[in-house]
Amino acid sequence: MREERKSMLIVISGPSGVGKGTIYSQLLKNDHSLTFSVSVTTRAPRLGERDGVDYFFITQEEYDRLLAQDAFLEHAAVHGNCYGTLKSQVEAKLAAGWSVVLDIDPQGARNVMNIWPDCVSIFLLPPSYEELRRRLYGRNTDNPEAIERRLSNARGEIEQASLYQYNVVNDDVERAYQRVAAIIAAEKLRTTRYKPVVE
Amino acid sequence: MREERKSMLIVISGPSGVGKGTIYSQLLKNDHSLTFSVSVTTRAPRLGERDGVDYFFITQEEYDRLLAQDAFLEHAAVHGNCYGTLKSQVEAKLAAGWSVVLDIDPQGARNVMNIWPDCVSIFLLPPSYEELRRRLYGRNTDNPEAIERRLSNARGEIEQASLYQYNVVNDDVERAYQRVAAIIAAEKLRTTRYKPVVE
């Protein structure tokens, strides 16, 4: 039978250390209707990173010009480097029939939800602040001061969890992944973007 | 962790012969947060049917009085007998924390969606009219004239499939069941009715 489908933009967010990246990677691996948007960055490529695959590597001047053109769906400065998601990249992939998943921090997520109100927005929560602290220390990527700053940000971010359409507690990564996958499976069946044609 | 949840009303509909009853039964069997609403009927109990369990068996006078009181979420006359879903029944079960699933014909479903706009509405479609005809003849419960009338009704009903929030094609009963289960799993995670409290 024939089915008419519209692709969708999916935003996955949550506080630092909640496990967004793992769930995002599993989604892209398991659901072949999904793709990601290649971000731009002003930082230098690391060994093995390829332009147009891992990032679009651009100069600060190019970045500033894109910013002035309002070309970003969201953008952020991290450790003195600039990062951004180009509207044109996302639009091109949606137009080609892909659904696009973004793994972004809560500040970026709120920008995307404002610009793109019919996106599917999912916020991941830790089972407790204690567990989030444990995971951040376990990653071994930040010093204690940076970790405590991340935890303090997490409180404000978690207070805004109800701004998203869906909340998923990442108590167990497999269970959380299954919940996110169910949300995406359900959203594909919404009549706002799905029309089966019975012949 | 603590989670605040609101229960929901779920409407499963579709044309006669599409397989609503099978999926409805599987949901009730597998998801223990779901329950059904006992309907009222003016028909006589069949052997083994129990009042208050299978139906509330009432007289035509009682039925007419309930109708006059606007007590029904939906009601219908079938083969000279009257059936109805009481608002009070559904409200009591929702208030007790159950989510309530209704398996109803498209006319009843449209009434429920009008009275209860925040219900979750799922419409099941056959993969083709040919397959629906095959299933209706296979059930062996109607004569050919009745079957052709059901098929003719089905065309109008399927044209209104986009009035529902979700459409699910019942091409394979296990796959269709999994899709409906994913919709319900996702709807439980909506921030309009779900709030995890991180401590």
C-alpha cells in the first residue's frame, strides 16, 4: 500500500552527563530513516576528522558572517571555539526525506524549539542529582570545579524539562533508548505527518 | 525517583473487520496500567455474561433516562439494541489512576473526540479494501449484503482517518499491535501528563 510521509526534526537534549550522546548514537545506528546534521565549528580539525563529515571546519570570519545572516538554528561558544547548526543543512536533509536528529544542550534546544515549533522535543533526565554527579566524575573529562558548575546548570535545566514535549528518565540506558525509540515510532504515525492511502 | 502521572483516555477505532478487538484485547492483557469501561446495553445477557462485568444490563426505560441526562460519552443502536459508554464510568476509572481504552466504531469515536479533545485517538486501517472484504467474509458473521454495506461504510470512515491523532495500518497483527503499544508508551512520557521529579 502507498503511504505519504513527512520527515521530522527531532531534538534530544538534557543536562551535561545525562547520556544524550549514547542514545543519539544508538538511534542513528538502528533507525535508517534518521540522519544527523553536520555542524560547523571554528576549532581546528583533530587527527582523523574530515571536513563535511565530522564538522564543517570554518574560520571565525566565515562563522561571524553566517551569524550575521541568521543562518544558524542554534549556536554556542565552548572553550573559546564556536559551534553551530546550519538551518540550510537541516532543511536540505528534511527536504530529501530524512528525519534529522539533533543532540544539543538545553540552551540550543530552546532556540530550536522556538524557531521550529513542530519539532519533536525530548528531554533526558538523570534519576537523581547524586547519580548525575557520579557520572560526571566518572567521565574523567572535567576538573571538580567544572563538574560542580555543570551540576549547578543542570538544576536550572531540569526545572525547564516541561518545556519539551517528552521527558525520559535515563535510569538504565537500554530502557531509556527503548523509550526514545517508542516516541519516534509513535511520532512517525501522527496524522500530521503520515497518511496511509488504502487502495 | 518520584514521578507524577496523569491517566489518559485512549480511543481505538477503525472500520468493521479491521481487527480493533484483537489489538484492544492484547493491550489490556499486556499493559496493566490500562483498563476498559464496562458498557451499558439493553440487550438480554447471553449465557455466562455477568452484569457489571461484561455489561451493565439495563432496561430501555433506564437507557432513555440516561440518554436524556446526557450521561453517555458515546452510544449506538445495533440490531435494535442500544449500547453506550457512561461518562461517569470513564471518569471514575481515570480518577482512580487507570488509563482507559475504548474500542469503538468511528461514529462513537468522533463523539468521544469531540467531548474529550485530549484523548489519544488511534485509527486502524486495512492494507487494502480487498483485504478488508476478505476478512469480513472470513469472519462468517454477516451475510453478503451486510458485508457490502460494511465495506461501503468503511470507505467513508477511512476518508476521515486524518481526524485521529494517529493512523496504524493493520497489515500484520503483531506489527500493528507493536505500533499501538509504542504510541501508548510515548503518550505516557508526554510532559502534559508526566513529570519526573529529580531529587
